[in-house]
Amino acid sequence: MLRKLFSWGWSPFLITVLAVVGAIFEWPVEVLGPVLVVILVIGLVMAATAAREKRLERLALRLNELGGHFNRRFMGDSSLSIFVVIRTLLTSDNARVWAWARECEVAQRVFNTWASSFATRLESDIRGRRFSAYLRTSLNELWLLNTHYYEFIEQFSEVAGKIELPPETVDLYNRFAVEYNAFIQDFRDSIAELREFARTEIEPPSVNFAKELRAVGPVRAKEVEPERKPPTPPRHEGGYITG
């Protein structure tokens, strides 16, 4: 506690001591004044630097939490994963849908390895307190990981618009979408704050939300019956009715 107080308050403390001593020994103001100003400027710069490092540490910890949350909730054996939702389509009678779901199982293994390795490296960087050196790289990698992950969400949405999905699949996907969108909102907020330190070109809107499914099966257009014209009325010519 005393160390923290000294690190933040050494400048005003030293200025006060020098001012009192200077007044007692009647030091010239022309000499004492510039010394006190220099000490004050140094203290302000050090305080600003310490505050920036503290905020940088907080943002790095927040990014670490986001990376860990993504790995735990949307990858691996989690029940709330787009790959788990896609796996339910392996019971489909559609051969193309079944083949696509099978290919996604192979892609899941690659994603699991990538996400797990990324979360481990984040933890290592936090323990090494190498915030400024790896913050930009970590942010860009999490954005890239999530961008490729979102491609599977888009592909599932396209499939959902073409075939009739079981109610269980729709319910599972919507529960996944709710939690995933909450993660995306936190990720967007973090990107907006981290841009000041990470010097990245990533924009918050580049991280997309998952669209929830409102109905089971594809939306089919209603058949429109051809418009029926009313019968032509008989014409009157010279007082006689002609058909």
C-alpha cells in the first residue's frame, strides 16, 4: 500500500518538502521555481504512463477473457457450438446436406486445435505481462478466428432456408445464437477500446451477429392465381343489343 502511494504521490510530496525547506533557508525563487516545475512535469508524465499501462493491462485481461470464453462456449465439446448444431443434420435424407455436415465435422477438429492453441498463448502472454507487444497480434487473430467461424453460421443459415429443419435443431441453433450474439457485442466493445492501443484496422461492425431462425423450414412463396378479367359487357348499337 505504501509503495503504491509513493509511486503515485512522490511528486507532490517532494515538491512540498522542497518548498518548505526552501522557505526555511530562503532559497532564491529563481532557482527553486524551475526545479519544482521540472519535478511536477516528471510526476505528471509518470502518472499518465502508469495510468495508460493500467488501462492496457485491463484491456489485455478482457481480451484474454474473450478468447477463453470463445474457446470454452463455442468450440470443443460445448453444447452451444455451431458445429454441434450442424451435426444434427447428419440424420437428413438430403445427400448434399449430409455430405456438408460430414465435412464440417472434419473442419471442427481444425478449429478446436486453433482455438485451444490461441487461448493457451493468450494465457502465456498475460503471465509474461507482454501486453503492448502482443495485443495487436492477439486481437487480429481472435478476429480472424471468429470470422472463419462465422462462415459456418452463414452456411447453416443458407441450408435452413432451403430445407425443413427439425424443431430440435431450430431450438438448439436459436439458443446458440443468443449466447453468440452476446459474445459478439462484448467483442465489438473491446475492439472499439483496443483500437487506441493495438493500432489495428479492424472495425467493430466487421464482427457480425448470428441471425435467429423465426420459423421451421424454408419460406415458400405463395402461389398467385392469375388475375381473372371481368366479362366484357354487351355493346349497344342503334338501340339494339349485340353480343
